[in-house]
Amino acid sequence: MKLSSSQLRRFCRLYDAFMAFAEVRAAPSAFDGSLFAAASPEVVAEFRKIDGMCRIWTDPSIVDAFVEENPANLSPRELDVVREWKHALPGLFHIVLMPQHVSLFLLDDVVFEVRGLAMQVDEQLTRDDQAFAFTTLLPFDGAIVFARDLFMPPLPVDDDQYDDALRLACRAQADGDVVATARGFVEASKRAASSTLVIDELPNWENVRKASEVDGLGGLVGREGGEGASAAPDEPQVATADNVLPYAAPMIIPDDEPAQTHPCPLAGLSGEERDRRIEELTMGGASSLGSLLADFFSESAVKDPPDRTLRSLLLASKKADLQSIASSFGLRKLSQANKKQLADAIADQLLDSPGTFDALLETLTARELKSLRAQVEAGGEMPVSPESGEGALALPIAPLSFFVKTAEGVKRVVPTDLLEALSQVDWDNLIVEVMLFEEMRKVVEALVQLRGVETFEVLYGTYCAWKGTAIPYDVFADELRYQAEDDLSEFRCFCSGGTWYGVARDLYEEVTEEGMVELYRFAREHFEPRPLTAEMLYEANMFEWLFQRPASQAVLAFLDAHVPDDEDRELAFADDVVSELVVMAISCYSPQDVIDMLEATGLRLHERDFKELWDLVVNMVNTLPNWSLAGWSNEDAVARLA
């Protein structure tokens, strides 16, 4: 997981302002370069940076001085974000990569889930699964991030240390002991501060020095994210079912438990209700807002709670809704908690973290912001009905507003303890900014469809045409170049080292207007720049040819045999999964990527079955042709495979 573009922009601005101040105020360096007499100047320079990191982040008085003097003229909310950095935790962390871009940073027996900044953490490491890195963890927007740099010197470690770290990480995940929120980080950092791995001065210098003398520094990733990986062994390790088994742990179930997949979306439905749900899942029912509102009134409205505070409204909500909100805040392993604990965790995140509040507003569409502004200006309550014709604008935006059933009918209510903060929002500025970004996303979506490359100048022209007026190009560029280029670069298709990239994962998070349908299905079918259908392959027979290959059919037969009998067949789970696997197999994905995708669907298997599936997937990946690597066009592939 990583920060969104807006979060990244805000973090970099605050971080750069603080570091410019801190580098002047930090204590003089006591770094002893003579410890590295046999090392290269580059090695000494990098460890000098680590020493500087420690001098800044182990001195909380620097944060106090920055907040008091406010040299960057930050707002009170921004100062509150920096003030939390007094709890920064510098150290030598053991990083363990888990499926779905989850990155766990281990410090002794404390396990933190850390988000990447501009890229996923696993895209910065020099190993495929684990690494050691000097860095500093910081709370930000309710989550945990690292302070821009990951320094990864070659340390003398053995396989047992990697195995122990993996077991600890998996156990912490299973027990719900992973620290994933800013609030939990503050308490956990106090406990971790007594760890032998925390850098009070600089730990384990003797071992680090010896390693640097023998191997050279290698593998260091600094602020620019440069490459410097240590040389790979002459004979790379072959991934087998046995040695990937630890990483597939979430998929493995005991022999006495039945195999399972994702919960069936049509379970328990029949008749018109079932038909309507199928329409929604296939985009056919996305516009039936009247029935959606009726559902909200009958299922999601709470009966007039004793007061209108956020905690009261949360406690009156359904637990399933609470769990959904908790997940959007990055709160994990709360499904077993009682309802009050769940509501308190959500309320604490929103009421006590200005950064979280701002980030939540930034996720809303311009239409949602306008609707919320009107409600705030009306005093926080608005009567609504299915016949009002307001459509999506009448839907609540939990946890900022809720449906409440009263004697006068159903009302949409803003919690009283959020009203004051919402009343201070600069709505006009926020709405204009969001509208501009929405227009950018439309351009990006078109680029994804066409697999083209847009220029910033054309984007500027699109903006001027949309606004009906021309603003100075320099003004547009100065304000938005970072945002626009960052967004566009993520969705361009480009080739590096013979591998094609261009998977638009972030669009899953951006298409908030489609939250009422199955977002993954919508994003995958409409925004993925990968050939998922015969039409996108230009030749109707191409995809069918690939799908019918013996290797593909073997995986399909395996899934058909292991998907539970009561799984809904109309949505063709096995066919759907194998269609995705075919694309992954011809698009430079590794077998481990394929297994990660299967795990994300909710597929759970016994160990013996997993090993069989692994062999089938490896065979499919190795058997299906990859014409992009061969430099073929789709037309070339048709001719060669006919």
C-alpha cells in the first residue's frame, strides 16, 4: 500500500519544510568516519546520512521548536500533523513483504504495517521478500509511513533470521497484533524504543563496518530511489511449491476444513432481488438510484439515536457498515471487537486526526462536496425521500453523514461534533480543486483505454476548454505539474528491461462515483490497460486460442474441482479467474504474482492442493506465449499462432 497522490503531495510539502528547519537545528555530528577506514567514500557518505537521520529524529525538541516558530507558515492543522512526529521511531528495521503490497516493518517483537510514499515499498527493495533498512517511521494521515529514505547496507544475516522474521510477521497478522494506525503507532513506538535495534547512537556498528568492508555498500536506496542492488547469485533460486509455501500462508487451511473462495455475491437472493443484484454487478443497475435509496432507507437508516454525536450515530449503525468504514481508515482486525470498541476506533481516527479528516474530504467527488456543503449550511439536517429526485446526492457519506429515522420521516444528519470543523472548510477552493482533478482523471482514463501518452500541454488545453476560459500556462503548470505528471506517469504504458508496465491500480481508488457497484469488476473491465477480452486483443480468436490451451484448461479443471458446490455458477468464478490468469501468464507476470491474485479472490486450499495448483500455474506461465517480450504485434501473434 502507498499514499494517494494528494497525500503524497501534502506529506512532501510538510516533510521538506521540517527537514529544512531540522538540518540547521540538529546537534553537531559526532560521526566517526575512521570506523570505515577500509570502506569507499560512497559508503562513508551514506552512513553519514544515517547518522544525520538519527540526530534529527531522536531529538523531539526539534519538532517542538518547529511547531512553535512555524517558519514555513503552516496552518494549525498542518502543524498538528508535524507535532505528531515527536513520536518518530528511527531504527534498523527488518522488512517483510506480504501479499497485496502489504509491507511489515519489524523492530524486535513489534510489527508495523507501513505505507509506501510515491511507490510501493516492495518496488524499492533489493530482495524479493525481505530486507534490512535503516529508516524512521512517522505517523501520517492515520497511517504509518517512513521518512523518505530507506538505507539498506549489506548486513551479515543468515537464512534463519529471514525465516524467524517471516514466522513473526505471519503470527502477528493472524493474531491481529500488527500496528497499522497512527494512534497505535504512538503507543507501540514507546515500547519499541527500548528495543536493542533502535538507533540511540548507531547500533551494531562493528558488524555493519565489517560487512561494508567485505562487500562494498551495495543495495542502498536514498532519497532519489536509485538502484544499487547487490549482485545476484550466479544461479538464482528456483521457486518451487515448497519454498513459496510460507508466502502463501493466507491461502492454506487445515486439512479438516472445507476449501472456500470469496463469499458468493448472490447468496440467499432470489427472484427480482437476485436479478437486480446481477444487474448491479454487471453495471446494468448502476443508475437505479430510486431502488438504492429505498434500500438505504430500509436497511441503513438508524432509529433516532439519543443524540447526534459521531459516536452515537456509529453505535446505532449496522456492524457491517462499521467494519466497512473501519477498513477505509486502515483499521484492521477489529471484526472480533465489540461494537463500541469498533465505533470508538473510527471516531478517534476522525475526531483526533486533522490529517485524516482532510484526507477523507479529498476522496469525495465534486457533487458529493456540493451536497455536503449544502447540508452543513442548512444546519446539518436535511429531510430526504426516495421520491425526492435527488438521486445519489441524497445518499449519506458515512461517517460524515447518516440516515436517521425520526417521527417526521427520514433525515440525513451530520454529526454535531463534525459540524464545526465542516463549517470551517474552504468549500469553493476544495470543490474547484476536486473538479479539476476529476477532469484529469477523465483524461487519464481515456489514455488507459487508448494506451497512449498524453502531454502536459494537451492536458492544459483540455482544462481550458472545460473551464471555458484560459488561465496563464505558467500558473497552471506551477500549481499542478507535479500532480498531473505524477498521475499520468502512473498510467502510461512503457517498456523497461524488456518488461512492459502500465497496470492502472490507482484507478481502483479514484473511481469513487462507482462505489455502489462492485468496484474491482468495474475498474478491471473498463480501466485496465491489459488485454482482458477478445475485443481488446483485436482478434476474436486470440483469447479463445489462449484460453483453450491445455495448460489453461488444466488450471480451469483444478478450480472447477475445488470451488465449493454452492458457489454461484452464473458469475463463472473459475472461468473468470482463469481468464485473468491467461492474461497474467502472457503479460510478464511471475507464478508468484498469479498466486497472489488467487489469494486476493479469497481462494483457500489445503497444502497438498496448493502444491498441485502451483505446478499447474507454473506450467501455464511457462507454456503460454508472451508475444510482447518477443516484440510481436497482436497481428504478428495471430499469424504465428494460427
